[in-house]
Amino acid sequence: MQTFGWPEALFIFRSAGWTLALTAIAFFIGSILGGAFAIMRLSRVRWLRRFASGYILVIQSIPVLMVLFMSYYGLSALGIELPPFLAASASLSIYVSAYLAEIWRGSIESVPRQQWEASASLAHTTAQTYRYVILPQAVRISLPPTVGFLVQLVKNTSIVQVVGFVDLMRAGMLVNNATYQAFQIFTLVGAIYFAICFPLSRLSRHLEKVMNASRSH
Amino acid sequence: MLFQDVLSKWPMILHGVWLTIALSFVAITLGLVLATAMTALRSLAGSWAGYVVDAYVELMRNTPFLVQLFMIFFGLPQLGIRLNGLEASILAMTLNLAAYATEIIRAGVDSIHRSQIEAGLALAMSKWQVLKHVVLQPAFARVWPALSSQFVLMMLASSICSFVSVQELSGTAAIIEQDTFRSFETYIVVTVIYLVLALSLKLFLNWLGHKLFPQVSGLARLTEAHGEAA
């Protein structure tokens, strides 16, 4: 029987790169979608507003695992075969979009109403108002919760191992199946996740303090 | 699409739903008790207890639930503690929820002003009475919405327990899928059930919040009375 040594640990370390890659892709696509949904949620058109809030409510009320199963096993039953990495990125992006949409909607709404009025009085279009007046302020407000959500995303990437994609979690499971030294292996896997998430958590808390300091003036 | 293949398995689905609800209920109850105890320990015992609780909270909040579950299910037997899938799931969910709830309750406790505690002590209330009536009760009332959404998230995360072969709702889905080969239909049905469960839980927790903490403050009572008069 194989034992848990340096080659195995190295394999686990290398797979952490895939976890980071998946996080980056899901965050990138998810923020584009999420931004669109946040703006739709605040639109003056009623059906757009309804559609966006329905989407956010549904995605936030089902497990990410179900989104993943549907995009991997479900779609393949309908004849659309997505490779594991694509299915994982797609379902995590959907998950990210719903949560970021809600965080960013809150941030946009917390920009004082007078800012909208001032922008309108300068004859800005809606797009110009967002671009030059609202978003620069909303982004500052949204930074701490967005970084906080990034921690949730990194942790949630661990479930994609179920479709066979070799991320950090899957690497740990593969080594465990070969060596049966679960305690040491999952301690290492957990420590790597912690090493990624803890600095982000601290950053989020730090940003919150900095933002609050500037707002209390 | 053939939903009847999936829906004919309704006794299995019902059992899965029951297990998901039971798992979530037990974990939420135990987790809340543990979190309250940790919050009390943090404020009553010396600073060492605070450091231990803080370290625990940070450790649990910055590692995936799946790693925690596997550590308990696969890792503990190596130390001679053997738990079955269901026991491991309950333990992992409880420990995970307790960390998040501790953080949330702490925010509530921090929002209680010092003068409130001093006023309580000045009225000759004991340390425990102050903790219960002056600190914890108002703190819980304030953070109940945040706690509620954490409970819903935990219920959704219970789907991960299917990885240690617990036949809750998503574990049941995997079995039905293998039996019927109707993947898409199976996951649609199960997803809709999760949706209904999550929304019902949200409504129930809202209702429970109103029952448990009827009036948040004297001001709320006052405005409510005026509202009724008008």
C-alpha cells in the first residue's frame, strides 16, 4: 500500500491551482452576470425587475450541488455533454451571479438618492449616471462583502469534485483512496483552503473598517 | 420528458425530504445551543476562552464544509472514533453552523451598549440574569434575520451530506437517477422540492422571529400602538 509522502503532498498542492483557476473563472463570469442582474433588479421596467428577483430568489434557495448536477448529468441526458470543467465553471458562475447581484443591488441602493437627482440635473443619461456617479461610489461600498463572498466561493468550489474534476478536494480524495491516511491528508487539504480563505476574510474585515472610517466623517 | 418515472418513486423522495428536514432541525438546534454557550463563554470566562472560541470560529469559517465532513467521517476513525454517515453529518453540520452562529450572535452582543449591562447590575440582577435578559435576548432579536438566512444556507448545505452516503434528498436523487436514467427529470423534481423547503423554512423562521421577539424595543411598541390608534 502507498503511504502519504512528498509526491502525494505535491500532487495536492498542484491541484490547489485548479481550485484557484475555477474560482477565478466563476468569479469573472459570475460578476458580469451578477452586475447585469443587479442593474435589471433596479430597472424601471417592471418585468425586468421581476425576472431578476425571481432568478436571484430561485438560485439562492437551491443547493449549488443541484445546479451542478443539472448542468452535468441533467444536460447530458438531454444530449448536451459538458466536460466536467465546463459544467463546474458554468454552475459556479450561476451561483456567484445570484449572490453578487444581491450584494451589488444593496450597494447601489445605499448610494444616497440625492446623487441620482444631482446626476439627472446634469442631464446625464441612465448609463452616464451609473458610469460616472453611482458605480464609483457603489463599488467602494460593495468591496468588503464582495471579498467576503469570495471566501464562500473558494469553499464551495470543493463540491465540484463530484463530477470528477480534479481540484484540491478531489486530489485529497484520490490520495486518500490510495493511502487511507485520511487524517493527515484532510488536515493538509483543509490547511491549504485555510491559507487561501483566511487572508481574504481578514482583507474583507479590514476593508470594512476602512470604509466605515471614511463614511463616519 | 417523463416525470412519472421519477414521481412514482415518491415514497423514497418523501423519506429523503424527511431526512433533510430532520438533519437540518437537529443541526440547527444543537448548533444554536453550542453557539450560545460559546458566546457566553467568550464574555464570561477569561481572555483565553475568547482566544479559543475565536480560533475555532476562524478555522470553521475558512475551510469548506466538505473538508470538515470528510475529516470527521474518514479522519476520526484513524484516531479510533468511528461514526456512521448520519452521525458524522449531524456532527459536521452542528460544528459548522455553531461557528457561523457564534459570529452572528457576537455581532448582536457587541451592539448592546455597556450602560445597559451596568443598569442591569445596578438593579441587583445577577451576572446570569444580566446575560440572559439584558444581553442575549435583545441580541438575538437584533440578529434573528441574519441567523435565519444562515439556517437556510445550512439546510441547503445538508445536500453535501450525500457524499458520505446519507440518503437525504440529494442522496435520494442520485439513487433515483441510477434506477430510472431520467437525470434531468430527477434533478428538476428534487430542485423544486429544495426550493419549496427553503422558502417554507424562510417563512417559518420569519414567523418564529415575530413569536419569539414580539417587540424589539419600547420605541417599536410605541409606534405600533400609535399605528393602531390611527
